[in-house]
Amino acid sequence: MFKQLQIIQQQLNESFYDREEEVQALLIAMLSRQHILFIGPAGTGKSVLSSMLGQIVDGSQYFQHLLTPFSTPEELFGVLSLKDLEQGIYKRNIMNMLPEAHFAFIDEIFKANSAILNSLLTLINERVYYNNGIPISSPLLTIVGSSNEYIEEGEGLEALFDRFLLRYEVNYIRGEETFISMLKDESDAEVLKMTMDELYDHQQNVARISISDAIFKVIAKIRQALHDEGIRPSDRRFKQSLSILKAKAYLAGRKEVIRADLNILANILWETVEQKNATKEIIHEVAFDTVEAFIHRTTTEFETIIMTVQNTMLQKTTLAKTELSQLLMQGKTLFIEVQNMNRQMPNRPELQSLKTEMQKQLLRITSDVIGF
């Protein structure tokens, strides 16, 4: 089953340029039944990427809507039933609306007004919609919220902001070559589908991923270090983050959460925009020792190079071979760094393992570049 997710992730990365982190986050949110917030300017592909959730899971119900300050509850929760209203019953027709969706994308979610806010909060947090005072269980798995800007203090949107466990900034494509490749790409995104039953099986497998006492202790240290800096995420947020850590490990093909998975907490544990960078630095400092930090950095950079090579191989352009050669040189430079670190610390078997794996990958890349 894991191979199915690998294929989906690779296909999404091929379709959405410079969005590897967002693609991973979206799949993690889906696997963990958590909600995710994308913040960034218009035209960065937030809505198109988010809509893939509905396409990936065959048989799922998908809902999408753009909020404005003048949006009404009818737009999200359905119109009032006139027949019931004649009997004094205040009941909405929720068919094909947000309460019946498995996945949803709400653009400009912070434009939600007071008429919408309370119902939206309950639905996101409890997966329940009160129709004429009667609680109706919603099949909602993941809501993707989007906004061009962060909330401001005093707007009364703090509770809504807190409902999104994962928070990511989405920016325009960075690299020139990647940007040009995006401009030239006229293909439609094609992604392997899974059934709802297969998704539920994946989610059950995620729940079985183990977290060792050592990892729990590191999380406790992160909490204390954040508190020392005046950053105080709630106990609920820490508890919910465990499902994210498990999903991240599962998506990577592991049965146990490792220290490297803890880096995703940098997208979870901050409360205000001003705390973002400090939170990331604290998590990195506490979670990784010198060697682990080195391995984490080089592994992340090397995986990015491998992914870029795979995407570049698909582009049959005159510049592709030059870019592949440059990527190969970057990969070899990283390999030399690992080799030198391994010589300095021969008693760390994880460095030897990383060196062996990188060497194997570089040989394969070299062969691909020569034959391109």
C-alpha cells in the first residue's frame, strides 16, 4: 500500500513545480485527518493543489468555496428548507454542501463573518454540524484553508486560526529553470487514485506507527525550550501533533517516528507570525545533535537534488542536460561533505549508511545523465 502513496506523491511533485513541501504536507494532513492552512499571494496554485484531494480519493465528496465579507451561511451549509420553514422548523438542505464533504478547500477563510464562524468552528473541530439544533455527524476528514495574509490581533479569528494544525507559507516559484519548465508544461495533472476504503486502511496504518519514549522526551524538551522563550502552544496542539508525526513517518515508509520527523513541528507549534523563526530554530537545536543536524541537512538537500533530477529528466530541452550536470555536481559536493564527516566520526554508523546510500544514488544519477 505504501507504494501507492509514493506514486501519488511523485505524480503530484511532477505536476506542481517547486511544491514538494506543500505536497507532502497535504498528504500528511489527509493521512492524519488534520486540517491545513496555506498562506500566500494569489496565483501560487493553492486551490489547484488542494483540489487534488478530491481527485486522489475516488468516491469522496469535495467542496470548494471562496469567502467574502458578505458571504452567507447558505453558501457553505445550504439553503433553508421552505417546506420546513412553513412548519416553524429552521432546517437547511445540506446536500452536496460543506457538512457532507470529506475534503474541502475554503479560499480566503479569514473572511468568515460571525454568521458563519461558529458553525464553521464546530464543524472543523468536532466534525459536527447543528441543523435546527440537531447534531449531524460530518464525514469531514480534512479542510484546506487559504488566505493571502495572516490574521491580525483583535479580529476575533484566533480560534479559527488555531483550528488549523498545519500552517504553510506558499510563495511563487523560486528557480528560473523551474519557472520556465512550468511555463512550458501544458499537460494536465494525472494522479493515481485510491478508494475511500484504501484511504481508511492507510489512516489505520498511520495510527499504528510507534513513537518511542526517547522521542516523547525530545518533544517535552522542545516544549520547555519554547516556554522559556515565551512561546506556549497548547497541550491540545502538542497532542494533535502526534498524528502528524506518525503520518510523516508512514509517508516515508517507516514504522516508527524518528528525530528527523520532528522538523514538521516548526509548522505546528508557533502561535504568532513573530514566533515562526524562533520556533523553527528551537526545534532544530533541541531535536538534533551536531551529527544528526548534519545528517538531516544533507539528507534533505540530497533528496531535493534527486527529486529535481527526476523532474528535469522529464523535460526534453537543450538546457536539461546542462542542469542535470550541475545537479550531479551538487550531489557530489554533498557526498564529499558526508565522506569527510564520516572520517572525523567513524563511530557513527548512520554516517556510513548515509554515505553508502548517497554513493549508490550518485552512481545511478551519473548513469542517467550520461544516457540522457
